[in-house]
Amino acid sequence: MKVSLNWLKRYVPLSASPKEISEILPMLGFEVDDIIYKGLPSLENVVVGEVKSRTQHPDADRLGVCEVQVGPNPQDIKQIVCGASNYKVGDRVPVALPGAVLPGDFKIKKSKLRGVESEGMLCSGKELGIAEDSQGLLILPGKPELGKSINEVIQDNDVILDIEKITANRGDCLSHIGIARELAAYYNVELKEPKVPGYEFSEVRQTARNDFKGIELKSTHCPLYTAWIIKGVKVQPSPDWLKKDLEAVGLRSVNNIVDITNWIMMDSGQPLHAFDLNKIQGKKIIIRPAKEGETITTLDGKARNLNSTMTVIADELKPLVIAGIMGSLDAEVDETTTDIVLESAYFNPVSIRHTGKNLNLSTDSSYRYVRDVDPKFVLNAGKRASEMILEIAGGELINPGILIGSPPRVDREIKINPNFVRERCGFEVTDEKIKDIFKRLGFLVETKESLWNITVPSFRADIERPIDLVEEFLRVYGTNNIPESTVQVQGLTRSDDPIAIFNHKAADYLVGQHFDECIHYTLRSGEEIKNLFGEKLASYCALDNPLTADHTHIRVSLLPGLWDTITMNQRNGNRIENVFETGRVIQVVNEKAYEVLSVGFVVVSKDPHARNWLKREDADFYKVKGLILEIANLAGLKSETIEFASIENSDFWQNKQSATGGKLNKEGYQINIGMTNLKLTKEWGIQGTIFSGEIFLLPEVLKKKKDKIRFQTFSTFPASIKDLALIMNKEVESEVARKKLCAAAVKAIENRFNLEDIAIFDVYQGKGLEGGKKSIAFTMKFRADDRTLKDDEIMDAFEKIQKYVTEEGLFAIRKE
């Protein structure tokens, strides 16, 4: 937003330099991106001249030949050819004489235009460098002295502060009055509020002069609507001061009526709109929801399709305005307009944001409505604008004003103890100082012993709690004025945070397993989440006001982002095998959405870009299971107690090759591992098979007090390895078989030595096995703490293991 210092000084006396003000505003919360110095540069040989005569150029329809007096003597006459049309004989204008150099290194000299000699140039504001565009010559007001240097006549230089995006909760500062109010509080000077006409509102009274039939409110998104009927206005170019004000803040002058509405918006922050009364069918305004499929052609010339979630200002036949955003060509004020309806209203910010996003349309008006304008100033803005129109465009105010509804927000009262301010600030400050700053901010302070009652004006919608008042105090007091002190409390470091510790350990482990770490956006498209996880889960993580159409939901899994990375790298010919991410996702536990921790990884089983000599062993279910169990151990879970169940009939995971373990609502964690559904792999455009793993953890799991780690010396004696292959039905899960074998081994060794590990190293189906059967081969590792195991005691245990594991008839020993 561009802010003019000249404009600000009408409301607050500023003696500080532009540079100092640009350094103060960021301390108040408003970052200044640039300082722009505007005004007339030093120009030689540019003087005041008066048009004495004007005749048509003999060979050009659009050129005129003028006799211009450029000095105090009548004989100081120059013949100048001019293409403008907005001047008349007797007007005084800037004249650039031969030898002058205008902005842009434009040198003026005697010349011939279509055969007629011209001894200079009559100038527009743009040619002098003081206007963005030009609709003709700059007509100088007040009959300045002929021949006087233009620099002595035009001295209204200005400085423009380009303030970067103002935070969404400070809509009150999207205006000159708002910024002036902040500076007045900081410098402790009086704010000169603009005068507002004192007339009251009335009901619509139809008279011979007033054929307007009234306003009908049918939308809940417009709690307050006001209107003024002004007849007999003259639509014409705005006066120079109004044009200059608008140009200073980057707005183009349209006509006096439109310019006044824009000026009030930049001055007070309240958007306004003016209708041509004679273009309103039925002479009645209706605020209603748009009809499904209804169209409107907006002022930018584009036809826009509306839906029933949007609000429009309409007449009896058609919509005239997309409420709070942009008007239509159907009721536009133009040079033929004589009667107008002036609108000042409050529209629901959420509704305006939804409509703007759906239509991909943002305007100065919608930008302010979305950030919540002051509902109490709606009335004052309309009064001020109607008075300006009467002064500048003439006409007659038919009604003092029509009001429908009431302001949706009033002044807010907050109770606070001044000790609360001191405690939160961390330094001593007097009650008088606290009270003074609150009053400077426009708050009403009522002191009742130790508890103060603070009345916050309606334009400060962002202040709701006592802690907000503390922040306001510190803003104006100045963080640079806070006395230095020694921190005497223990700070929270990364080493104290179990979540940060876990994320670091998980990332460190996976990097050590040759994984590449990724960081993705936390937002995904709603269509993706609905397709992968269902409508119900998608409903829990949808944003109310998404910024873009493809980032509408908070992610519920890290895996789709990792798939995107694999797809992108494969398309670009980059060799990528293993990727992972740590982060937060949304999961539903007992019908409530929770933000949970997640670690997800993806392994490409067959790398299409790998050379033959680079090819490694393909990934499988057991590899990803081993990875996820190690991550579970890092989270403090006992991986040996985690029971997995096969995932069936899933669109996300491949059936029979995927498993899930744990429940978020019971154990506080959930693990999903296995082969990604081949249809999804194809849909994502991934070449090769991929295996994925993801663990979800409630934060409480990591914060739970862990068992103390007990250390013991490890055995220095060698291990004994035995392999055993079991035949079983295809339906038997490998984890079930592993646990049965583990139980048999523990029973067989009778605490004589230790069973250190049982791991699967092969799964076989095919020749040599009956139909419906499979073979799983296990490696068992045994070790004693105090001796080297002998062959006979290992064989004794091994024979008992085979006996125990086959007792129930579920398994048979594979001999070949």
C-alpha cells in the first residue's frame, strides 16, 4: 500500500524525516519496502504561459495552432502547435521553451509540425514528471504570473512510503487515517480526525423528487447497508488536488464521482460504490445471494459466472455488483449520469474471500473487506463521501441517508490488571505510563482499583485478550526501550524436546541407510486426498480459505509428496532410489482430527536408470519392515511386541504384500508398510515397483517417560547360526510364522544360552511344493555369555525346535 506523507500530515503533525518515519513504522509492525520522492524536478526554460488564441492546423485535424504569451509584456508571444483538446483561450499552462530539457531527457527546440513552425511545447502533468498519465494539458489554477518559472508555481512535492503487505489482522491500517493513528500514538501527538456531517438517517420517502423505492436485504453476509440518493450531479474530470492525491497512491483518475469513492477508501479504509440510479431497473436495490449459473459483466469487461455462495447487489432484473469486489457495466457511472445511489456497506470477510478466490478476482475493495473494515465507520464514510460529491459534482441530497441493518461489531471491553502488563513485559513500568499508551492508541481506560476496564474501539478487531493489550503497549513503548536484563530461567533447547530428538534420530538413521531427505509443502489437493483416503478424512483436513486450488487440504500422509519427488526425478533422468521425510500430518482419532508426527519413506525396488553394473538387490517387504521397526525403536516402542496384520482390499497398498500394525486410538501409534498399489504407481507415472513405509505417532508417545536403559557387557564368544525352512499355507502371515518359531526356540534352549535373533532370508513358492503352499526360510542366531557353544548342544536345541514348531500341524520342515 502506498502512503502519501502530505496526506498523512493532514491528520498528524510530522516533523520527522521520511527516513526516520520509514524506520519507525517497522517497529510498529509495518514494513516499508521503498521511499519514493515525487514532485517537479528542477526545470529551466519552463514557464507560465497564457493561451491568447487558438486556430485549427491547416493540415492536421487533431492539431491546433496557438498564440501563447510567455512573459509579462504583451509582445512576449510564441506560436506553438498543440495536440491537446482540454484547454481554452485564457487558460494558463506550463510552456516549455526552446532549450528546456524535460524528464526523460526530452529536449525542446524550434521545429515544424506538418509545415507550421512551433516555438516550444504546452505541457501536461505527465510531461513534467508529476503525473502517471495525462488526459490533456496541465491547467494551472489561480492565474499565476506570466513568465514565472514553473518550479516557483508548482511546489507540492511529496514523499510516498510503499508499505509492504500489511498483516491480515490489521485491516484498520489500510488507510491514511489508520497509519496516521499509529504515528500519532508513537509520537504522542494529537490525531486530527476528519469532520463528519451530522445529519441522521431516515426511511425511504417517495416524493416527486425521489423515485427510489428502497433497499431489500436478503443476504446474511451483509449485516449493514447504507445508501444516499443524490440527484442532479455533473460527472466531469476531478479537480487537480483530487487527481494528485489518487495518483500519489497509484490510482488512476476516472471521473469526479468514482474518484471521490476511491479517495474515501484510501483515506479511511472503507470501500464505497456509486450506481447510476437511472440504470437500476425498478429503482430498487436488492442484496441477495447470487443465483446458480447467473452471469455478470464486471467493470473490467469480463463475463463472470456466479454461484449461490456469492452475494450480489442487484436490481429487479439482474446483478449490478459482486458485493464487496467489483461493479458491473450495467450500472456504471459515466458522463451521462445525473442521478446516483452511493453505497457504503459491511460485508462478511469470509464470504468476500470465498467469492474472490472462486472468481480469481481481487480488488482494492475486496482486499480491505477481507481484512475486516470497521463497521462503525461505514456510516461516517458514506456521510463524508456524499458531502464531497455535493461540493465537487453538485446536485441535491434527496434523503439524509438510508440505513438497513446494524453494525455487527461494537466496542469491546477487556479487563486487565496493570501488574499483568509488568509481569509479561519483564520490567518495571508505572501505571501512568501504561494508561497513557493505551489512551494514545484510542482505548478508553477506566481504572477500578487493581482491575482496569479497557474499552477497545471497533476498528481494532485484532484485540481480544489481555495479552493483546500487552503487545499493544510494547509496540508503542518501543522494543528498543526495553531495559537489558540477564535471563535467569532455563531455556528450552533442542536437547530438551523429545519430538526434535526423535526427528533427528530418525533422519540420521535413514540417511545412514542411503536415503535422501525431502521437505515438501504441508498442503495437498482435495481431490488427491479424497481419492486416496476417502471423503470422510478429507473433510477433517480441508482449509476454509485455501490460497490456491491445488493446495486446499492439510496433508494426511507424507507418502504422496515422496512419490511426487520420485516421479519428477525419474522424468528428468535423475537416478534416485530411497527418499524419506519427517513431518506432521492430520489423522482422525476417535472422530477428532489430531496433528500427529510422521516418518515416511519410499524405496524404488527396480531403478530404471541404473546401469547393469550398478544394480543392487531389489527391495522387498522385509527390507521396509526392518527399516520401520528400527524407527519404531527410536520412538521408544518395543518393536518385538508390534503385531502386524495384512492389508486387504486397499486402493493405497498392494494386497497380500502390505501390512499394518498398531492403532492410534489405542497404542498411540500406527505403522503401514508394504508395496504401493501398482495402479497408483502407474497413475503417478513412477517407473518400477516401489515399497513404502510410514509411522504415525501421537506426541504423547514420545513425551512418555521411557524405561531406564540398563547396560550389560556383551558376549565375547562366537555365535552359532542355524537355518530352517518351514512349509505352510500361503495364507499364513510371515510374522505369525516367525513368532511361532521364536516361541519354539525359547522353549528348546531352556535358558542354557541366548536366542539373539530370528530373521527371514527367503520366501519361496513353486516347483517342489504342493499347490497353495509356500516356504519361508529363517536364520537363527544363538550365543552364550560364558562359553563357545558346542555342536552337540546346538544340534540338541535345533532338533527340539523342529519338533516343537511342527507339533500343531501348521508347519512342516522343508528338507530340500
